[in-house]
Amino acid sequence: MIAKTKRYFQDIQNEWTKVSKPEWKEVRGNSLVVITATVILIAFLWLVDGADQLPRWTGASREITDLVTPGFVLLAVLPFAIPFIFSRFMDDWKFSIVIGIIPVTIAVVLHLTAGGPVTGFGIAWLRSLFL
């Protein structure tokens, strides 16, 4: 029994020597990535779930001239920016043009039909429907 226990701990020690242990620089870098991703996720969830009045995508009136705001300009740039970014990393990037057009289309349709400013990300509106 003692021989088996001794052999067990020797095997543990042999396996432990085979384990690759990261350098302090790697640990610090990976920790920074995790902390940064967590902060970005927190900000995203706060914006999507908590800030129902921000951002303001379109102006206050139903007029087409009141459609252009800084938020809408950002939406209008998306159909050009998203394919540009996707083309750097992917061979099949043409589908991203549709992804970029969707938010602009939604903002224009809501602005023309709702009769007021288009604000928020829509999650608060969905929550009000179901709660």
C-alpha cells in the first residue's frame, strides 16, 4: 500500500514537470485582455439594456430633413465601414453589406412611421412589450 502511494505521488510529480507554465508577461497580458473584454461587455449591456433614451438616432420631427443627426451619420457610415473591416479579415465579406444596411433602413422606417425621434437600442422597448 505504501509503495502504491509513493508511486502515485511520483507520477504526479513527473506529470507536473511536463506541464507548461506561462511566463509572468503572458499572464499579465491575458489578464488585461479579460479585464478589457469585461469592461466592454459591461458598457455594451448598460447601453443596450439600461439607456433607452441614448443614443438619439434621428431628430425630433417627422420631416426627412430632420433625419440627419450625428447618430444617423454613424448609421449611414456602417454600410461602408463594416464591409471594409470584414474584407480585411475574411474572404467572403460581401454579406456584410446587408448587415450594414439593416440599421440604416430600420432607423429611416421608424423615423418616417413613428413620428418622433428614434432613440435607444430597442431592448427597453421590447422589455416594455413583455413586462
